Amino acid sequence: MKKATTCVHAGSNSHNPAHGMNTPIYTSSAFGYLDTIENIYPRYYNTPNQEVVVQKLCALEQGEAGLLFGSGMAAISTTMLALLETGDHVILQRDLYGGTHHFVTIELKRVGISYTLVEEPTVDQLEAAIRTTTKLVYIETPSNPLLKITDVAAVGSWAQQHRLISVIDNTFASPINQNPIPLGIDVVIHSGTKYLGGHSDLCFGAVITSQPLRDRIYATAINLGGSVNAATCALIERSLKTLSLRVHQQNKNAQAIADFLQQHPRVQQVHYPGLTDHPGYDIARQQMQGFGGMLSFEPAVEGSAGAEQFMRKLKVITPAISLGGVESLICAPAKTSHIKLSTEERKQVGVSDELLRISVGIEDTEDLLEDLQQALVMNND
Ligand SMILES: *Cc1c(COP(=O)(O)O)cnc(C)c1O
């Protein structure tokens, strides 16, 4: 099955005695056990509604097994706590989602798990960071907010050579644009709050991996208890049916916006992996089926105030945090994801006060371009 078909059909209808088109919502937290092989319970991650969603995600990511969590951070923290022990070392790329960075530098450190952040997870930099205690390598591509691209297959095979577990946060790409498991990565994590949910109204996370690794993560997951309720699972299942449709429109809109911004005299820099002069373009073209709906750029404005003034002129694209929804959102990373860094630290990671990130939605392409065009007209024009 192709992905659009998988989105609609995989997993759905497997728990439906009345043959309805939609999976019934099993509201129970208590299930009979005398005639079942395994005891069903929400925190055992095995209720019918959880299973349907996991089957869909496994089919989309070409993984054997998975788990669904109450947030992306629950998926990330549970995975690392399950696969690492005191004394272990983990290598991560420096460009990480802020919550992941906090978790690693505060919580993992607290339980005696050390880490190295590499500027770019190239084989050379990974080689330089590896220790005898290294157990896991963790990447995120495209990255936030500069859409840097990591060579997924190179990291996967390097990790295999050194018998390390490789983990990727695949949130920005979505399973429609990038499937890391066939590229050699062991564990794929999503903040489902973003593209998978897709309507800015759900919070969940997912892990997709092999059966043995799923079982290892599961053993810790039942103790940490970050599972999802059935009503949310039903909404996730419904959202996933349109994932391919949504992401294709987001890819198309983002490419059009990136092309438009790049040739605009009032725009200094555009970061989008679908632009041929983006440093990650060649690798992105090999490992992604679409370049995604995320981009960032610097309009020719002065500082944070100028960036804010620009955002307030927009009529369709809405200033808001988070990403992956049907509506186009814009935010200034200097005032949102990177607010805790000093101006100096932000400069180091390439996040200027003027940088704006757009999470492109599914609106009509022309309306989005017109909105940006009118906002780029300056007062003195
Ligand atoms: C949002 C996000 C997360 C965390 O997900 P939550 O659902 O907010 O816990 C992790 N990684 C990336 C790339 C994200 O964008």
C-alpha cells in the first residue's frame, strides 16, 4: 500500500464488531481477563484504540512495533530512561528541541547519564565524541529553526558499526516525508502534537521501532505511566487518515513560499531544504520524499521589534507557537524556542532577533504569498 492508502486503512476496522467505518471508542479502564491472553489496561499500552493508532504509525514508518504516549516529551524521556543506565553516555546533536535539551542536561545528568552535544552529527564529529560508555546516538532532522539536514543513513550505519542504539526525532519531517527505519535508524520518535495530530488540538507522542526495542522501552513505560486515553486515540486515528493529504499541501505551499521569499528584495536569508542552495539540499533530496512544511527566513527589519511589527501586519499567517497544524503559523525563535539563550548564545547557533519561522498550513498557496507580499511592503515605500 502507498502512504495515502496506509493513512486511511492501516489498523482501522480491526476492532469493530459492527463493521462501522470507524473504530469504536473503548471507554473502559477495566477489562475482563478470564478469556484473554494479556491483561488489557490503559497504562499497559494495549487498549484497542491505542493499538489501532500504533498499527497505523508502524505501517507508515515501516516499523515492527510502537507505543503511544501522552506527549512527545513523554515518548522522548521514557525512551531514553528505558535504554540508558547510570554511567552510560549519549551523543546528541546540539540543535535539539528545547524540551529534549532540558531533559538531557537536567534529568539525565541528575541520574548520572553523561552526554556530548556535537555541532553537526557527521561521522567525524561522532567519532570524536564516542566513549567506551556510549550507548545511544540521538538526532533530529530537519532541525529547528534553521532546517539543518543530518545524513540519516550515515548516522544509522555508524551507530550499527559501534553497536549503539540510534534514535531520531522525526517530528519536523512527518512519516510522509521521511522514514528513518529503512535508512538504518533503530528508534523513531514523533511529537504527535504537531503533524500527526495536525489540527493544533491534540497532545501526544509516539515511538516506532523493532519488537525487541519496543519491549525494552515498554518495561519502563508501564512504570512511568505516560499513556494516552481512548478518546484522544480516536481523534488521532481520524487525524492520521488525512496526514498524507495535509503534508502534501504543506510541502507544496512551503516550497512556493521559500521560492517567493528567496527572490524578494526585502528578505535576507531563507532556510528551506527544498532550495537548491540550502547546504542540506542534496542529502534531503536523497532521504526525504518531500521537503516539509517548515521554513525560516530573515525579513529586512530591525531587531525583535521589527520582527514583531512584521508579524502583526500578517492577515492569514498567525503569530503563534507550535507547528504542524492546518493553519499557517509564524513565530520568532529568539522570543519563543530560544528565549532562554543569551543574545550571544543565539548568535552562536545562528538564531538572529529577526529570524522568523513559518509552519506552513494547508491554505491556498496564492493567499499565503499575497499575505507575505503585503506584509513585506515597508512604511517608507
Ligand atoms: C514539540 C516537539 C517535541 C515535544 O513534543 P510535546 O508533544 O510538546 O511533548 C519534541 N520534538 C520536536 C521536534 C517538537 O517539535
